[in-house]
Amino acid sequence: MSDEINVVTMPKLGETVTEGTIGSWLKNVGDTVEFDDPLFEVSTDKVDSEIPSPYDGVILEILVPAGETVPVGTEVVKIGAPGASLDSAPASPAAAPAAEAAPAAAAPAPAAGGSGFAGAVHDLTMPKLGETVAEGTIGAWLKNAGDSIEFDDPLLEVSTDKVDSEIPSPYDGVLLEILVPAGETVPIGTVIARIGEPGAEGAAAAAPAAAPSAPAATGAAPAAGDGKPAAAGGAGVMLSPLVRRLAAEHNLDVSQISGTGAGGRVRREDVEQAIASGGAKAAPAAAAPAAAAAAPAAKPAAAAAPAASGGFVATQVPGTNDPRDRTEKLSRMRQAVGNGMLNSRALAPQVWASIEVDYENIENVRKKYKNEFRAQTGAGLSYLVFIARAVCEILHKYPAVNSSLDWEAKTQTFHPYVNLGIAVDMDEQGLVVPVINDADQLNLRGIATQIKAKAGLARGKKLGADQMRGSTFTITNPGPVESYASSPIINQPNSGILCTDGVHRKPVAVGDTIAIHHIGIIGLVYDHRSFDGVTTGKFLLDLRNVLQDRDWEAELGL
Amino acid sequence: MLSDLADKNDYTYLDAVGAGLDAEMDRDPDVFLIGEDVGQFGGAFKVTKGFLDKYGPKRVVDTPIAETGVTGLAAGAALVGLKPVVEFQFADFISCAFDPIINVLSRHHWRTGDAMPVTMRAPFGARLSAGPTHSQSVESYFAHVPGIKIVMPGLPEDVAPLLIASIRDKNPVLFLENKYLYRRLHGQGKVDLEPAELGKAKVVREGTDVTLVTYSAGVHQGLEVAEELAKDGISVEVIDLRTVVPLDIDTVVESVKKTSRAVILHEAIVHLGMGAEISSQIQEKAFWYLDQPVKRVGALNIPVPSSPPLEQAMIPQPEEIAAALKEVARA
């Protein structure tokens, strides 16, 4: 078609490359180019490449002069159909029926903007939604032919055997034509729709004949690629399969590893050394997991991410070597606590949420009754006692918070009782978590005496192993050391751990006046596999309300 | 051979072949030997010396120079329930028997479902200045034909166990003995007469930098070179395939995944030799573990010369093997 105008964008010359510098233009405006003719040179921080023309045609306009650096995907040159002249302007793609009369070419693009221009028709191709994905099925078109669309508007849904994704529009404009209907499966790179410039009319006849697929639509293949595979460490570097694999698995930037092989080749041993020393990490962009709804350009990174994290092995970082240092063997307890912590962190994605609690009501009850309470029960009337009581009650409303996961078995077990673990400090040498079985059946007095009894057994190292097993939920209480807000680690196999931090006198608004109340933070670290933030929020809100509003005096039973 | 072994604690590769044959003939009256000069003469390399006296002419059968007929006769004997062991004086002469081996032995089981328990022994290989028709390595011809197992022991202690396993196998086995090793290699103690499992390679030296995959005489060259290279800090893992068909590629791949590099060594011509198949399978199964292209070391693509220096130039030498291993391990 005589009014066809193609746009070449800054190609992505490596997985982690986000921008490129035009080194020089090898063609001038007005030059005729053939497919594969060198068009311009691009320098990135990884590689310098000649970019061949993906089209036959005439250079209509150079949008980015030599020496300028622009992001990947920026339009850098417009190429008109073979024989096009520079000074004539088509009205729009819709004018095509008259094209044989009109001299072929393009209007000068708007000086500013860069998104679309008169006459531009973009091919949208089936994007590559994963390294090993060869085809995609169109789930649904979210726009109809003729609809105006904006850059990033959801355009269609694509299902592959790996992932279902909404594909956002890479352009502002008008959806001129849908070439592949919903439900059909086509190979990656197949042109599935055409998008015209803003204001264009949805006339299929206006669409240019299929050009080499538009690279900007997929964001994966380098535009006008030079045929070299984009290596984990950057294109143009000779890397063995093993080095590529290890670099990808360990998220290494191979360009930062010095090679000891022939001609500086990076050998297996060099990569192993880099892994052992924890160096040469690639830029975060390579590993950052892209959100599910990320723009198409982010897809390759998303596909690479699992491989990058899958093979990660934590390595010991060498410490100081100072003669004043003193190195001791870890105690059994320190090892046990440490292993428990490592295990929990490795098992569960843990999230902290918190709420501020006004303890004034409780404080008044404590002040009034603590001596009598101690005289009768032998136990202190601490904040923890009230919190434990309230938690046991509220856990019945939130079965997920009082549940245990078995991720391998893909099961979640809900406990209709509360076996409450209480973390007890062992003179700073470690922690143990005695368990109060069926704590939800105890009143304030029962909980207070049980906490005292179990803590006493723990400190006296008289706890049996069976008294530290079977918790369904755990509380840790750094409040006595006046912590502000703490984020503990879940006591497996619980789904949550409550943290009761320090209670301080603080000015608070009571109605329209300012009063001094006893205020503290309560935090919940929870396993985000078990439940989500809303559940946590409601749980904490209920807990706060019970603590603040309950008639604790009546509950005391004194 | 028969009487010599009883009171010795040291045996040659050749002794082990004889001991394996003797043990299996002793155990199983269906086993018999057939070939040129296996009886009166005691075999071209004296493997079967004394067998005629011990087992008689019905079980130690001298034949005319007619490999096609001998092999065909063995096939017929196997069909009526016997277990013939054919000796080819030199592996080079096996080409005379190509037709019965390919068209009868190798596919009998596939055509009929019946057994074809023929064992074919053949001394092969160069280094003895025996010229172009008495020095060849023939394994690749037959490796391309489905239905023939190919056993090529390198270590003296493997010879009898593999030979006994070959005779007991219900289908044709080509048992190739490197004749250069016959009297140069010694095993210690008594000959092990327990059958080995065919198709199992053996890691004969452990290493971390490069895997040397080899068999037959290559095992000894490889072990010697590996010992030398260890002095330069290059750690070579040596794998003795023991049988090239079936090929124990799992052991090879497991090793290559560890070392990330592989060199394949055999005395046969490199061109379309076993190294081509092994190399191909390594890259198919362990591509992402490779830090270097897989390298092959073997003979030049010419007939084995009679001239001793030319013969040495044709077949792999320790310097060449060392250079290949060093390059792959270090470059």
C-alpha cells in the first residue's frame, strides 16, 4: 500500500537493558532502504549493535538524532513504503481508498508526543508470555473494532499453557481491525489486530498489508535483531550453556565476572567463585517479579524471574578477622531457636499488620484490682492476661487465623479450640514456647495462672517436650521492655503470631478534648498463604474493640 | 591356559578370556567354541589352548577359513538350543560374516520373538604393526545395527565377568578384545567368574574438572594421562563404558553434569565413531551443564598403516589425549 508507514523503535538489546543511545545514523532522510540494510547503530551499557531495517522503504523522518539516549520502545525512525516521497501527506489511513490517486507518503509527525501520528498503523502481535511459550489463545477481546484506546488500556485477554494475562494496548489510537477472533490459538508473533492513530476510523481497508510484525507489540524480541541470542549476561558475549544457566539461576551479571579462560572467557569455576562470594548480582530489573498486569514490555522479566530465584542458595558472608573477636560454639538452644526461625521464614510469606489500642479501660481495672487479684490467684494482672483472654475469644470468629497449613498436602486445618503458645525468654539465651491447651475455655483468672505456671516451668527448665507442642496460635510479649512495635516470626505450624508491645502514657483525643491514656501497639504477623490482609484487619479491629470496650471488671469475678 | 591359572594369583587379559570361556563351558554343556584354529592350534592368540583336550571335538570345533559359513552355522546351532561362541581370528575378518550377523543374528529375535544366543569374540585394534587388514576397530559398523550388544572390556578384572554375561545373554553379543592388551595387562588375585551386568559403565577414576569417556585400551591411556594431569592440578574423571551397546549414557551424563566438560576417547576412527553418538547424547541430555564443547579424540580417517611410526601417528597418543583434556578443562 502506498501510504503505509512503518515505525522502528529502540530495540531491547538485552534482558536488563532499558535504554539505548543512537550511535550514528547509517541512512539519511530520503534514503531508500531495503529489509536488512543497516539503519543505525545503537550503544547500550552492554553492547553496541548495528540495527538492520525491518522494512523495505524510504526513510521519512528520523525522530531521534545521533547521540541521544532514549528508552527501549521509543520510536526512532519512520519508514514509508518503497517509492514514497517526503513532502506529501496522506489524510489518514481511512483515506486509503483514494490512495492510488494520492502521492504516497506520510505527513510530518506532530513535533511533540511521539505516540501515534497521521497515517501510522500498528500491527499488534501475539505476545510471548513466557520463555517456552510458543502460542497463545485469545480469551476475549476487551475492545471492539472502531473503539478508541489509550496506551495501557486492557485490550484483550490471552491464555497460554503457562499463564492467563490481560494485554494492555501499547499505543494510543483506534482499534482498526481484529484479525484473530476470541477463542482462536495462534503462534507467538502472529498479527492479531491493527491499531490506527488517534481519530482514525475503523476501516479494515485502511490497514496496510502485513508488515514484519511490530516489535513494540511484544516487547520481547529485539526489533530488527541481529540474530544473536540475548544472553543472561548481555548479547554479544560468548557464554557456555552452563555459564548462562548458572548466571540465570543465581541472577548474576556475567559482565562483572572476570574470566580466567582463554581470551578472558568466563568458565564454570569463575561463576562458581562469583556465586560463592555473593558478587556480580545483576541489576534488580532482571529479577524483579513483574506484577501480573504489567505492561507487555515487562513480560520477559516476569518469565525470567522464577528461574532467577529458583536456584538461589544463601551463602555465608565472611566476617571480620580481628584478633579481638571471640568466636564461640552456638548453644543447643541457640541452634534450635535459629533453626526454627529459618524454617519458618523459608516456609511462610510473613506479613506484619498492627493496630493501636487504648488500654485506659484495662489500666483502670488493673490499678483497682491487681493486688487483690495477686492475693487470690498468685498471678499478676498484666496486660498480657487481658489480651490472651480476648484473643482466645476472637480466634473463634476467625478460624483461618487459628489454622495450620500443610502446603505440600495442599490442606489447611482449622482448630475449633485454642492451644495458646506464649513465648518465654530464657534469660536471653533463647526462647521456648510453652502451650496452654484449650486456653479458650479459661477465664481471666485461669489464663493468668496458666501463664504464670507455664512461664515458671519454662524458666526452671522443667517443661516437657509435649508441653511445647500443639500450639494453634502464639503470643509474644515484648511489652515489658517497652518496645514500640515489633515484627516477630511465626511459630510453626501456626498461621499467626500476636505481638503485644509496650504500653505508654500518651495524649489522645477523647471526643473534642485531649486526655492522657495508656496506649500500645498490637501487631499480628501472619502467614499470607493462610489468609489475607482484610481478615487480619478485621481480626485486629475486633481485638482492639474487645480490649477497649469489654466490661473487664465484671470478667474479673472478684 | 587351562592348567596355568589354577595356582596363580596374577593373570593377564588373555588368561581372563580363557578362564571365562572355560568356566562357562564347564558349567553349561550347551556352550561350544567354533572358529578357525580354536582347537588343534589353541586359537590365534592361544586363548583356547587345551580346550580341545578338555572338552573334545564336539565342543571345540575347528573350521575352514569361511567366516560367513561359521557364523551361519552358529546361528543354526543357536536355533536348536546350543550356545555357540564364535571366534574371529581378527576382528577385521568379521566383514566376511557381515550378512549373517546383520540379516540373521541381529534381527532374529525381532522377527520371531525367539532367542539367538550367539557370542562372537574378536581380537581387534592396532599398535602391533599388523597393517590395514589386521588392526581395525570395528565396533561402529555394528553399533548402527539394532539387535547386537557390543562388549569391549578394558580392565582385566572385567573381562571374564563380561564374557560370561555375554555367553549367557539370550541374543547376539559381539565381544571385542583389544589384542594389544592381551599380554600387557595383569589382574591380581583369582579371576572373578561372576557375570557382570551388560550396559553398565564404571567410573574408574573420580575427578571434578573434565570427564573422559572411553573404553577398551582407552581406559588405560586415559588413566595414565589422568595421573599425569593431576600433577598439573587438572582433575580428570575417567569412565570405562565397558559395553558400547547398550550405552550407559546415564553414568556419562551424571558425570558431565558434575564436571561440565567431556572428552571422548577411542582407538576407532573419530569420523562417525562411537564418540559422535556419545557427544551428541551428552549435548542432548546435558546441554545446560556444558562449559565447553564436547571433544573427541580418536584415530585419523585413514586405514591403519603398516609402518609403525605412521600407525602411531594415526591412533591417539597420550600427548594428544593430554592436550585435549587440558584444553577442555582450562580454556
